[in-house]
Amino acid sequence: MAITSSSTTAIDVPTLVSQLMAVERRPIDKLTAKIASYETKISSFGTISSLMSGFQTAAQGLNTGLQKVAATPSDGSVFAASAGSTAVPGNYALSVSQLAQSQNLVAAGQASSSSAIGDGSPTVVTFDLGAISGGTLTNGSYTGATFASNGNGTVSLTIDGSNNTLGGIRDAINAAAPGVTATIVNDGSGTPYRLALSSSSSGASNSFKITTNGGDGAIDSLLGYDPAGTQNLTQTLAAQDAKLTVNGIAITSASNTVSEAIQGVTLTLKNTTATQASLAVARDTKAINTAAASFVDAYNALASQIKSRSAYGTSTSAGGALAGDGTLRLMQDQLRGIFMTPASGGTLTSLGQVGIAIQADGTLALDSSKLDSAIAANFSDVTNLLSSSTGFATRLEAWGKSTLQAGGLIDTRTQSLGQYVKNFNQEVDSLENRMTALQKKYRIEYTNLNMLLSSMNTTSTYLTQQLASSQSSR
């Protein structure tokens, strides 16, 4: 009788468990793919949201651009001009006979800017702003003039032993901000350091008077200044108003920035005129065209993304991340509805009439010449077409705002997609816990099986040896 010995090969537990787990994990893989798909959708809506925000801003800018008016001076060296939305188009003749300026005074020179002036006794120095009138001005001093306060109140400061140097006085004045600023100049003489004072604001009513009250006569001798009395400082520049005429009307201004002379226009005077200058105020067609171009570009960028992300796949190309998405289809329908609904209340009813035309591929194109012609021919109807309650810019801006706001189409859809992702992740977490336990179970079971096979192999080998020994002893 022949007995054959056989042995069973051990199982490769890690490989077998890995293969089994790959099968078990298929539901997780499907969920992970869904999560990635939904996150891509959320990301796509984020891109569209950003582009819609830019489009909404561009629609708002188109409304704003229509209100812009340009003010162009004939001579930019004489004055500059800027126009607001209330400016009235027209031509204006300007002459400037005098520029506004601030009063400037300078004190007697000192040998040092850091040496004490006087004995340090507390002295109250008071500044009062007002107008100087009458009298004569000779070598920087008035004779027979009067001073009238402008009624805005006085400002006082104290000079004592802690600040009775030229530098200390300068700093004290600037800290108190009495409507006067102080600096120290060096004139290069034997006593070169001189305190220079200047009105903070230009205009004839911003001249100043300085009075002192205290025991230190040196401070009074340095700073005391009354245009109608003792003047211890010398005037180097008199306060004065700007004087100009607009269309022959005389105008006085305390500042060289004049905002009341022409409705909606701010003038900045630079020089007096030898000959009459002119100012042209007109609709800012360049700004309007720029706003229209930005509107067209923003729409095309948005439309391009909506089109590509909603496209269905073909045999040669993958579909967009939002293909078939109901929210995106609704947005497209709403946008299409706005463009197809004419504006009311004027002779112009469609964007194409002002050079903003829809192309065959759904994009917009701007014809600047046509827009300029429409503005020149009938600006009020152009404004109605774009900016009235039924105007395209108004409706598109409102659509963008409602779509983007909390609770709007995009927010509602992304919240819904986010909830799907959250739920799927919870399922994945639950399955991952199950996979961990199952993997452990498989590892234990097949390890135990390996041990059983090993024991069986040992027993088989032992029995084979015993049988062989028994046969040989016969």
C-alpha cells in the first residue's frame, strides 16, 4: 500500500485581505466620486457668483457713467475743473484777477532756536482770526487799519519755563492748532532763527491777531501782534480772497478751490488771467463708453462661464460641471427674459439701438460710434433705456443682486449641494468604521485559517513518517 504525503500552501493574508477590502470599499468609492462631483458643482457656482458680482458692479457702473460730466478748461495753467452729476452742460467764460492766499508773519530773529526767551514767567498767548481793513501797509506793518474778528472764537496757549524757546513756542502753537501754523526759518543773518506764522486757511477773514497776558514781556515783544495797534511781527504776505468772474459775474472766494460759482463744477484756481479763459462742460462720452465696454466685457465673461459649465458632454468632450442643473437653467431663463423685455417710457426700447447688440453666439458687442450718436441725439431717452425703473442696467443690476443675496438662487443651490456633501461624508465615515472592523475580522479569520493549515500540514507530515516507519519494520 502506497501513502502519498501532501502539504497545503499558506495563504497570503495581506494580499487576500486587500483584494477583499477593494470589493467591500466600492460603495465608499462611489460616494467619494459623488462628493467630488458635488464639490465641483459648488466650486462652479462660486466662479459664476464671482462673475455675477462683477457684472452687477458693471451694470451699476453703467448707470453711474451716464451721469458723468466732463469739465474742460481752455488753459490748464490757469485753472483746473471737475464736474459732478448735477453739472449743466454749457460753455463758460472765466477771468481770474486775484488768487486767495493766507496771511504770513515773521518774528524778530534770534541767535538760537533752543535758548530761553524771557524769564519763563507764565504768559498766555491768544490767537483770534478775522479781517483787516482800511489803513495802509508799509514794509509789512499796518497804519490806521482795523481788525474785526470772524466770530469763530479764540484759542489760547501758555508759554512758560517749559517751552520758552523758539522751538518750544513753535511746538506749542502747532499743538494748540489755533488756525495758525508755526515754523522756524534761518535767514542766514547774525540772528538767523525766525519764527514764521501762517494762517491755516486762506482768505481775507483768516488774518490773525495775537495778544499776550502775563509777566514775561519778552514773549509779548516776540509775539504780540495787533493790526490796529502794536505789531511786533512783520507781515510778509497779506491774507486775501480769490477774485474771479464767470460769464461776467464777479465772484469772491476765500479759497482757490471754488465750488459755488458754477452748478456742479469745482474750480481749482492756479494763476490769474491775462486774457479771458473758457470752460466747456459736456457729457463725458468717454466715461460712458468706458462703462459700456466694462458692462459688455463683464456680461460676456459671465455668459461664457454659464455656457461652458452647463454644456452637455459629447462623444469627444466632457460635459460641464453644471450640465442639467435646474438652478443654472433658471438663471439663464431669467437673464434671457430681461434682454428680451423692452424698456418702456421712451423712444428707445432695446440695447441694440444704442450700440450694445447681441451677437449670434449670445455675446454682446459694443458699437461706440452708435452709442455716441444716441447720446448726442437724445440723451434723456438713452438714460431712460438704461437707468429708468424698466431700464436694462437697472433691471440687470437688480437681478444680479437678488441672485447673489443670502437666500437667492445661488446661495440656496450651494447650500443644498453642501448638505448633500455633508450627508455623503457622514455615510463615508460610517462605512469607514465598518471597513475598519471588517478588515480586522478578515485578517483574524485568514490568519487563523493559516494556523489551521499549518497544523494540518504538521499532522500530515507526522502521520506520513509514522506510516513509513511501520512499513519498513515489517
